[in-house]
Amino acid sequence: MSTSSINEIPEEFRISPINCDSYLVNGQLKKWKGNTTEVFSSIRTPNKEGALKPTLLGSIPDMETKSALEALKAAENAYGKGKGLWPTMKVSERLKCMEVFVKKMKEHRDIVVKLLMWEICKNKSDSYKEFDRTIDYINDTIEAYKNLDRKSARFDKEGGIYAHIRRGPLGVILCLGPYNYPLNETFCLLIPAIIMGNTAIFKPAKHGVLLIYPLLQAFQESFPPGVVNILFGRGRKIASPIMKTGAIDVLALIGHSNSAVALQDEHPKKNKLRLVLGLEAKNPGIILPDADLEHTVKECISGTLSYNGQRCTALKVLYVHESIIDEFNRKFSEEVDKLKFGMPWEKDAFLTPLPEPNKPKYIKDLIDDAVKYGAKIINKKGGELSENYSFPAVLYPVNDKMKVYHEEQFGPVIPIISYKDIDEPLDAMADTDYGQQVSLFGRDVRKIGPLIDTLANLVCRVNLNSACQRGPDVYPFTGRKNSAVSTLSVYDALRSFSIRTFVASKDTPYNNEILENLLNSNESNFVTTEYLL
């Protein structure tokens, strides 16, 4: 499961080490002269001695607290306590900056996609999709903000008081993205945050970090100084000191709830801090007795193993009715074993290496623990190990003594549980700490209807006869309990990173004259009825 020769890699996907020696603070690309951290791919290629080793992709700055606080100061100054150029700028002008950025970002498509394949081992098709989907997300956000602003380009009157209601920024954002979608999900935080007039400090995830380097100049050239500040390094040296200052107004994070809680605890002004969080999930698939098994198996393959199951929206446990469990297990296991493992650039490679060096051992430990408590690996290839991969293991029967029952495994292992009464999976969902999505497979509306009514109160998206997913990006993306705080989508994210604010004026000749003069003078970027085209 490793590349044996550099010559087997197509020329267009070969990579030379990239030494990221710059960071962006206050509109300047500054050279880093301190310690650096080497970045490796778990894809193994021959070293100088001919031995297969993890591939060196380059290096990034190992930045210190001093640089983090410098970036915070830049973001604070750019916001200027609400007086800064960016938060007071006309909406149309902020949108022009974003349009410039999109144009510049597109120029780096090939190198970003190549780095997605090498850094996080995402297959070629999904890597291109991630880049293109991110471009679409930004363009859709621009259009959504135009619509939002158009609806605000008017005055309301109630009880003798005129009101001009708009959405205003919140302040300074700390943005921390995930490794599994280091471009798309990170930008789903960063882009709506800054477009609404906030300023930001952004630190990429540990994996999928080098791919930000080609975009540094695009950020620098597209936005005023201090609007976007990009740092590299460890969270404890960067994020923690920033949070301790109490200057952050919004923590925007996609990752694990433990990280989110730890950072919140660092902030001294809890009521000031708004949270926009996408966290872990344990999304179940519930398969009813009358489900179309051929279709269900296909969707469950995609749901459990797309990107090796390393998605918060992945199906992480399957509940199958006892009357069809044997047939489902047989068909599902056969299809899992047919999946092609390969390097990210290989044609039709569905399974690819795991980017985290310790993940194969973690998966093996989960499997061993499940077997210890009575589970069996029911697919022939299940759990086959290499240095950078563990072939998907289908585990059955699974019970609550096993780690894989409770933990979000975030990798290629699929626990299956047989149920007799539908209350069994429903009770398990109610008792878990998570509540993002569920996939429901079946046909009988007399069963499906009441189930949907209950499931909609346990999770935030019920997928009927389809795998869980985030998109389309115009639909709400959120979760209950430990799965999310706030809502991310093209429409909702603009609201998550802003607050309703308005100018009120009593209906008097004196005030009305002032308002008319304001509107005619263009002295205020807030009080305007300009209609964006």
C-alpha cells in the first residue's frame, strides 16, 4: 500500500519540497527566521538510500506567541473598535475585494489540488471537487450578501419610529479549520466572517497546511492590511495566547469539541465570545426491514467510506433490522472488499492512505477492542494493515462495551448493530453526545412518517434513503449537542458572523429632514438605500 518507485507517479503529480517561509500580518508577507517544522506525507517514496519513507513535502514556520499577538494587534487595529476602514466600508466595496480574491485564487488551482492529494491523501477527483466547490461557495456567498443587503436597503416604520436595519460585524475572529477539508471547510468559516466586516486571524490545521502557502499573496493583494492575518504553528503557541487576551469576539472552529472547550476556557470574557463551531458526530444509518438493499448498500458504502470515513458527516454506525441483518452484512461486506485502494492520483482509487501517522494503530486498537468484546471482522480484507493504512473493517455484532460504539472513529472501520425494536436506535441516538444527521433507509410511509417526526428532534438533518452529507451549501449545516454551535451554510453563515443593528428615528420633521439629507449626501455607508446589482 505504498508507492514503490518515484517513476510510478505521473509527472504532473510529482512534487518538490515547498519551504513556506512567510506569514501574513497587517498586509505584509513577512519572512519567518525562526524554528520550522517539516511537513511529511504518509505516502511513502524512496529516500536517497532507496528506502521507502514518508515523503518530505516541505516546511512551515513554528511560530511563537510573540508573532501571534502581533497578528492579533493587526486584526484589532484593522477593526479599529468599529471605526476601521473594513467594518465601515460600503458593502459593495467589500464585495469587490472578495471578487478580486476569487480571481487570484483560481490561478493556484493545480498546486492547491496537488497539495491536497499529497498532504491529506484525498483522491484526485475529490481534491478537484474541494477546490471548485470552494470557489462556488465564495461566489454564492457574494450573491447571498447582495440579496441580504438589498433587503436592508429600506426603512421600516412602526409605532411612529423609522428603523434602518442592517447586519453589522462582530469584531475580531479567530479561525481554525480542520485537516479533512482544509480548504473548503476553513473557507466556509473565513470567507463569511470577513465579508461581513470582521477581521480575522487564521491558523491552518496540522495537516493540509502547505496548501495555504500559494494563497498568501492573493490574500495580501485583495484585502486591506490587517483584515486577514495568517499564522503557522502549534495551537498552544498561537491560539491559546490569543484567546487569553480576551480580545477575540468570535471563535470559529471546525474540529473536536475538546479543543473548542479548551479554547473557550482560556477566554476571560465568556459573554463576549460568540461561538461558530462544527464539531464531531456519530451519524447513524437506520435500515428498516423494507429497505431496498442494493440501493442501501451503495449509499452506505459512500456514507461510511468516502475519504476513508474521515468526515464529520460520515455514517459511523449502522443499525440494521434483525430480519435482514444477514443479507445486508453479506452484501455490504462483499462491496467493501471490492473497493480499490490506491494513490490519490490513480484512476478510480476510492480508498487512499491515511494522512495521520498514528491513525492505522488507532484503527487497529479499535478493532482489537471490539473483537475482545465479541465482535467479528465480517469482511475478508478487514483490518489488513500497512504503514499508512488499515483496510476497512466491518464489525458485527457491536455492543456498548466497545470503544467503537462510543467514539467517533474518523477512519475506515464500520460498526454494525442489529435491532429488533426501532426504539433501540432511537434511544441510542438520544443518549449520545452528538446530534448532527441520520440516514434513514426504508419505503413504508406509515413507518417513515412517525420516525421522521422523532428523528428531526434528535438531529438537524434527516437523509431519506441517502448518505449523510454537508451539501448543497445553501442548506443549513449544523448539529445538536456536541456536534455544532451556530449554523454554517451560504445563507446562515453570514448571520452567524454578524448581528442585527439599526438606526432608529422618531417620525418628526426635524429627524426626517436629517434622514433625507443623510441619504442624499452619501456621508454614511450604513444609512443608505443603494440597491446592489
